[in-house]
Amino acid sequence: MKRADANEAAALVDRMLTLLLSFVPAKGHEGINARTAIGDTRVNAYKLLIEDAMGPPLDNCFDQARQAGITLQQLETVRRQIEQEKPVSLGAVLVQNVGIRLCLATVAYILASMTYVSRQQVDDIKNALFQPFQDAEEIAADDMDQMTFQSLITLHGAITNHLVQTALPLPRMLKYQFFKPLPSLVMAYKLYDDASRADELRAENKIVHPAFCPMIGEALSA
């Protein structure tokens, strides 16, 4: 990469990894590994870019962050920041595109190991991923980057298929309405014939006080 491109791209890498680092826990073996990988890549960003060797270290940063427990929402924050960058040089544009693609690839790894509660949760994730993949695929197509375009199409298809198959056995989210405010234990018994699911009901509806639950809310169909 040319020096002018590397200068702009290195600053972009630093901003990207600074935000990624902010979501990595300070304690724990995985957190330490992620922080070390991100720190090393930030320090050596310019040198790695000049030598066209940024790919593997940047990929490792995202993988280590995943192992440290970064969430889908946090990755989406990183992706949106990268997307909002306005690079000028070709090198910086390439780094921006790589950063977005690494976010999407990391999301796929996280989704593969997630436990889902309802079909609605799965549908929400599937819908949220549609536009980011669409945008990334369009950029790859515009750049005539056939290999990346095909990889993104394949990954998007694999994620969609996984989510569809995962959702099939899951219960749906249904609306309920009681005639008056009730304790969560009573609601859980009436809805599920199982008062022990009161905590699940409180979490799903963000109930402030379990003794006085709102009359209207959502519950799983099973």
C-alpha cells in the first residue's frame, strides 16, 4: 500500500479497533488475549498496511473479541461506525470494506452458537441483517470483486437458512391481556400452568415490580 493510503487507513484502523476494544472485558483469559491482539495491531497498523499484511491480524482481532464475548449489538455499533467513515484513498476504502465484512463474518459465528427463545427473536435478527448484507454485497458487485461477492452471498444464505431451520421448532410470541394487574407468579400460572416461569415473563416484558404487572404484554405460545 502507498504511504498516503497507509496514513489514512492506519487512522481508520485505529478508530475501528478502539471501539472494538471498548467492548472487550478487562478481565479473564479471553479478554486479555483480545486486548493484546487489538493493541498489537493498533501499534503496528501503519507497518502492516505498508507491507499489505493487515488482513490476518485484523481478522484475529475480531475473532479474539468474539471469544471474549462481544455481542451482536456491540458488533453492530462497530459496523455502523466503520460504515460512517468517509475514506478518500483507495487503501482506506479497502480497509473500510474489510472491516464491515469482518463484522458480518463475526456475527455469523455468534449466531451459530446462540440459543434462541422464540420465532420472533429469530425473525428480528434475520430482518436486521438483511440491509447490512445487501449493502456489502452491492459494494463488492460494484467493485467487480466476484470472489468476495460470492462469499457474501453464500454467507448470507447460510445464515438465513440456519435461522429459518432454528426457528421452526420454536414457540411464537403472542399478545395477552388480563382484566386487572396481577403478580407475575399468578400470570405465569394462568399462561403456562407453571408459576416457576414468572422470571421469564418479567424479563420478556421488562416488568418493574413483579407484584403489579401490566395487564397487557407478550408471552411464548408454549
